[in-house]
Amino acid sequence: MSTSTLQHGSAAEHGHDHEHGHHHDLPWYRKYVFSTDHKVISKQFMLSSLFFLFVGGAFALFIRWQLAYPGQAIPIIGDILPASWATNGVISPEFYAQLLTMHGSIMIFFVIIPFAVGMFGNFCIPLMIGTDDMALPKLNMWSFWLVPPAGLIMMAGFFTETGYAAAGWTSYPPLSAQTGLAKFTISGQTLWTISVFLVGFSSIMGAVNYVATVLNKRAKGMKLFDMPLTVWALFITAIIITLGTPVLAAGLAMLFMDNFLHTSFFLPDNLVTNSKYFGGGQPILFQHVFWFYSHPAVYIMILPLMGIVSDVMATFSRKPIYGYKAMVFAIAGIAFLGFIVWGHHMFQSGMNPLLGTTFMLSTIVIAVPSSIKVFNWLGTLWRGNIQFSSAMLNALAFVSMFIIGGLSGVFMASAPVDIYIHDTYFIVAHIHYVLFGGSLFGIFAGIYYWYPKMFGKMLNETWGRRHFFWTFVTFNLTFFPMHILGIGGHMRRIYDPNVYDFLKGLGGINETVTIGAIALGFSQLILVGNILWSMKWGKKAPRNPWKANTLEWAAPEHPGHGNFDMDITVYRGPYEFGVEGRQDDYWPQWEKGASVTVHHHTIAVADDTKTFGAH
Amino acid sequence: MSSALNLSHEPVTKIASGKLTMWAFLASELMFFSGFFGAFIVLRNSNYEVFKAGSEQLSWVLALVNTFILIGSSLTMALAIYHLERQNTKLFRAFMGLSILGGFGFLIVKYFEYSAKYHHHLFPGQEEHTIFFSFYFLMTGFHAMHVIGGMIPMAYMLFRSYGKGGYPYPVKVETLGLYWHFVDLMWIFIFPALYLIFP
Ligand code: HEM
Ligand SMILES: [Cu+2]
């Protein structure tokens, strides 16, 4: 049975190759719109994520304006806002809640995850394992094409009676389930639920494909432990998506039914509402289901970038990554532990305190693999020949900001401390140090690093550094003071801090944060400008501009459909820098040549001495 | 371009990529239904009486019939694969047709069950609806959608097999077969959970 299977399998692949041979004849919409080329799909993810980055960013600036200058009209654009958003230029409390919800949801589901997993997963995996495309290119294409409709559906909340969803990105019931509307009414919340369900499905479709690609399509000679950390991280992330996202989907399905059909999975008995329903549900159940996915999801949002940063750091330190295998096991360890810590979001929810203690312990244990990674990055830098390229600067920012975010995480992980800071701006500071300081700087590092291979042109380094400098400074100006606000008792998600006497003294900090945020937002225009400018006027990129070792740099300057113009066979691991006995300080994976390993040092030897290989 | 290069080689794991992807997807599906079962367990414990009353209102006979129909359909699916791999197009069509018929049979029985529920006012929003029936519609509803989701590609394969040379991709049928067995398996869990376990 299996032989016939394999034969047919290769026959099918043959047909596929045939298609490749004729790829010049593809109509334009198959080349640029409904393309199955992983590199085109990667660029599509990049484009849509950049677009949503600015949408989500604009929403954030509205929020910041209201917090720094409550009740004052928004300058310049205040007058042209729709009546459901603002009166006399001052945004309404209802719209403020919608802004918060949409900011968080867009940034997480339409920016960070599509950037980290969609864009880099698509671009890096096939190139770095030396193959022509994903295992199932059509499925890959559909995984992108679910994203724009999902985005439109979420944004369509604007046209409903109640406006956008307004229950926060976490969408806790009863607020999200009990809208007070009649059965079968489409509200912003309904659309939110459908939209997140769709992006989740898109993620799963991408992830199962990544898993098959990594397992099945590695170049000749490439063992699993010859894969760059970027691929490892994306592979493990794909497993988290495969196992975690469907659980969120199950929760969303129930929430949708509560919201749309008036079931009561998450609505308790005796809840006073203006519509009829039957009770018996539990609101905390939703929190469990939601965080069972959403804590692993924070690792979906950071693990790929941890991989990318490792590769960037090795290349620009001209040193092998310190503790390659430890790095792989740390990623796997984080992924596993990530599934058993979700309760740290629920210390204050009314959950059994004994459970709280359990979750506190498991959460603190995650600090161990996280620290292994940080120490190994430092070990990689140690005595390296460091080149401060734009990519490297962003990678360094990633590590340092992740340390701050991780440390505040450990604060919050201890239940007694969290009782004080839960639902304050301290949490907001934490999430932005890990998600912006971590993930987004990692994304920038990846963009600066792979842009030459993506577009065949070099990004402008000077502007790259300016972008980095302004982002780094204004990022810290924006988010560091939020720790202080949080310790000062400033709650998350409040419309007007001035109504609380004890927050009156914090107005200056709120203003500082807002000024920082505006500058941070505008700094990102440098990146977009650089990307667009370099696409047309950038220097032509050589094949291997950073003198790196991994397989994507074996591909032509601007690879077309099919990726490589030569046979790829892998002879060694991805991080052979500074090998003794070689002229160059790097040794690409695809270059023929023999070596021996003595005390963890690789020494190049002439081919005929290979038989003497010793340890 | 790549056909001359060594890049598109045999799958490293020796398992066809489509099949491997399907296995990963089924792991995902398993977690999806686990979400429902987890919620079911929690809310069943806090609404014991309601769940007991609810499951007594269901017809386990109809569900048992459906169980046999689905298992039969899984069997005919396996036979369809068996015969396609031996290039016996006629028997492939026969068994594929039977599998699809099984799917229809299942849905028809479901239709009768659902309409009985409607007449007894057990739908969401109707007077007799309880949290148990929320789960009933959630789990059987998503399961039925999975049945329909399997029948569409099955019908397509059957249709294609009337073209020249029959249906050319046994691997794809085998992959779909995995999915079909999974849908069957999920029913094997849903059936006792809703219909059989009287507290
Ligand atoms: C060292 C590792 C980390 C620890 C110990 C940790 C711990 C925590 C804890 C205990 C909370 C809940 C606080 C509360 O609501 O009272 C929290 C919230 C959060 N964390 Fe982390 N965290 C870590 C890393 C990360 C990473 C890497 C990310 C994302 C890339 C992340 C994203 C978030 C987000 C988004 C929230 C807020 C969720 C909400 O809206 O309520 N965390 N973290
Ligand atoms: Cu968490």
C-alpha cells in the first residue's frame, strides 16, 4: 500500500514541478495576488500587518490623548470624527472602550501574530531549510487569504448599532455575552468573535503546513539539529498554534452562541439583565478557556522572534550561538510550560487560591528556560566581534527589553504581589515591554536582516539606525513610566483618571507617556519610508550581504519561484563562525568541506583526512 | 526551475506531506473538541440535575442508529481507499458512494432529532431550553458541520472518478479517510457523553 502511495505522491509532485516550469505564463493575479509562492505570501502578510500596525497605533493615540488630557478636544482631527465617536472633539466613554478593545485585538491578532508567524514563518522556513516552497503551497495561500476578510469583519463593527466590540481584547463575559440586544442581532462583539475565529483558523492552516514542511522538506543532509534557531522556534510555535488555537476557537464558539443565540454557557443564574436567558453557566469558565490559549499565545508572539534574534546575534557577533542545543530545549521547555501557567491571569478572578499557588509556582518556573535564553544570548555576545548594524541594534534592544518585561512578569507571577498590581498600568507596562520591546523589536530586527533577500535591495543603514534610535528612546519614554503609574494605583481601562482623587498627582506622568507615544508613532514612518525608498532606490543586494551561514543566503540575490539556482546539500550546523583552519570567519552550511570537533571547537581539515576524524 | 535540482526530494519522514499535515490538523481538531468536553465536564458538575433531566429527554435509540451508520461509513471509506489503490475504479465508486450515503443518513436522522427538539421547545431561546441543550446543540452541531465538511470533498472525488482514468490521487483519498475516521471517533465520544451517561 505504501509503495503505491509513494508513487502516486511523487507523480503528484511531478505535476507540480511541471507547473513551476511554466510559472512565467501565470497571469498577474496568480503571481501577485493569489500566489502560492511562500515569499509572495510572506510579503502579503508583511503588508497587511504594517497596515494594521498603523490602524492599531492610531487607536492607541486616541486612548493616550484622552488619558493625558481628559475631556479636552482632540486637536486637528477632533472636529471631523463621526458623531458616534466624539462630541465636540472629545471622545465618548463608549467609544473609549471600543478603542481599547480594538487596539489590543488588532495588535495581537492582526499585527504581532501575522508578522511573527505569517511573515517570518513563510519567508524563513522554506529558504532556511533549503527547499523550493511549503509542503502544501495552496493551503498556505488560503491561510493568508483568510486574514483580510477577518480584518474587514472586525472593522465592520463600526456599522453596527453598538459600534465596535467593547469588552476588551480578552472579551470576558458577561460583558461580551450579554449585550442586551435581541437574538440574532449582529453587534460589534458578534463580529469580533467571528473575526478572531477566522484568524485563528488561518493560523492553524499555516501552522500545520509549517509542521509538515519542517519535517518533510529539509534539504539533503540537514538533520533536525542542523536547523537554525529561527526554524526551530517557528516549528515549535507552529506546534503551540496547532494545539492551543483550537481551544480558543471552542471558547469563541460558545461565546458566539451566548451572544447571538442567547445560550448561557458563560452566564450564571440570577444575572439581572433585560433579556431572557436560562442561566447555569460560569463566567470564569471562559477565562480558563481563553487563557489556556492566550498564555501560550504570548509565546506564539515571542518565540519566533527569539529564534530570529539568535540568528541575527550570531551573525553580527561573528560567533557560534552559545549553547545551541540548550537554546532548542529552552524553546521547547517554554512551549511546554506555557500550557500550564494560564491561571496567573486569574489570581483575582475568584478562582480557588490553592490553584492560584499552583499557577504561581509553574509560572515562576518558566523564568528558568527564559533565563537560559538570555544568558546564552549574552554568552554569544561575549568577546564577539560585534557589528552594530540596524538588525543587530534591534536584536540587542529585544534582549534588554525582554529582560525588563520578563522581570516585571515575575513580579506579577507571585500572587500576593499581583493582588496589588493586577489590572493596573503595571500590567500594561509589562505587556508592552514584552510585546513591543520584545516582539516588535524582534520583528524589526528580522525585517532589517532579511530585507535584502526579500526585495533584492539593501535597506538604508543610516535611516535604519535613526529609526532604531528614535524607536528605542520614545518606546522607553512611553512605557517605562507606566510601571510607576501602575504602582501608583492607576487602573487599566479607565476613561478619565481625574475622577479619582488619588490619581490626580499622576497627571504629569500621563502627559509624558502621551508625548512619548505620539513620537513613537511618528518614528515608525521612518521604517515605512525606508522600506519603500529602498525598494526602488536601494543598493542592489549581494547574495550573502552579512556573510552568514544559513541556507537562505545560498539563494540568488532576489530569488524567484522555486528559490534556489543550485543543488543544496547541508554539510554542517548553522553557526560555524571563526572556524580554525579557514580563511573566512564564516562557513556556510552548503559549502563542501570536512572538519573535526575537538573540545567543542570545530577545526577545518582537508577532505582526505576525514577518516582520522577524532573527538 | 526546481525540477532539475535536488530540492524537491521524497518526503524526509516517508509520509506524504498532505497526510502529515492532516495528522497535525487532527491533533488540532482534537483540542477543539476537548475545549467543548472540558466545558461540558465543568458545567455538568455544577448543573447535575439539569443535565440528568436533559439527557433523559434524548433518544438514545436514534443516536445508536447513527453510531452504526457512521461506523459503517468509516468502513466503506476504508474499502474505497483499498480498491482505489488497486485501481478498481468501479468498487471505489461503489464504496465512496456508500460512504457519502452514510453521511446523508446520519444527517437525516439528526434532522429528525432536531425537529423533535424544536417541537418540544428545546432550542436556544425557547421555553424549555436548558444549559444541557446548549451543549447538545453545540456539540452535535459542530459535529454535523464536520460531517458536511467531509462529504463535500468526498462527493468531489466521486465525481472526478467518472472522468478519464478514474480518480488519480489515492493519497488524497487516504488523507480524507483519516479525517472521516476522526469525525466518526468524535461521535463515539459525543454519543455517550450526551445520550448514555445518566448521572
Ligand atoms: C518571564 C516570563 C513572563 C511572566 C512570568 C509573565 C507573567 C505574567 C502575569 C502573571 C500576567 C498577569 C498579570 C495580571 O493580569 O495581573 C501577565 C500578563 C500578560 N503578559 Fe506576561 N509574563 C511573561 C512573559 C510574557 C511574554 C513573553 C509576553 C508576550 C510576548 C507576555 C504577555 C502578556 C500579556 C499580553 C499580558 C496581559 C494580558 C491581559 O490583557 O490581561 N508576557 N504576564
Ligand atoms: Cu500569561
